[in-house]
Amino acid sequence: MEETLADRDTARQLHRLLHDLPEPYKEVFSLRIFGELSFAQIGELFGKTESWARVTYFRARQKLKEALKR
């Protein structure tokens, strides 16, 4: 029971942090995780390269990890 509550709190905190991410990090992360788009598709949507999408996603993940540690 306590693990379930902890998971819900973590999920809620993660959604709050995701909402606060600046663009394009928020959008790229959401498209990758929730939209299940490939990096190539994300890059195409933004008129950028696949590498740009990968780097942006990685940076978004790093920002979320850092924020969760606080």
C-alpha cells in the first residue's frame, strides 16, 4: 500500500515537473514517451534532424532527473 502511494506521488511530481519544462524539451519528451514517436519523426515535425531530437530528449530527461533529486 505504501509503495503504491509513493509511486503515485512520484508520478504526480514527474507530471508537474514535465509541465514546467521549457519548450522544446517538454514537447519532444512528451512526443517520445506518450506519443511513442521515433526520433526521426520528432525531428521531422520540428523541421530538425534526428540527432537534434535525440539531444533534446536526452537534455529533457536530464532536467527531469535533476529536478526529481531536489
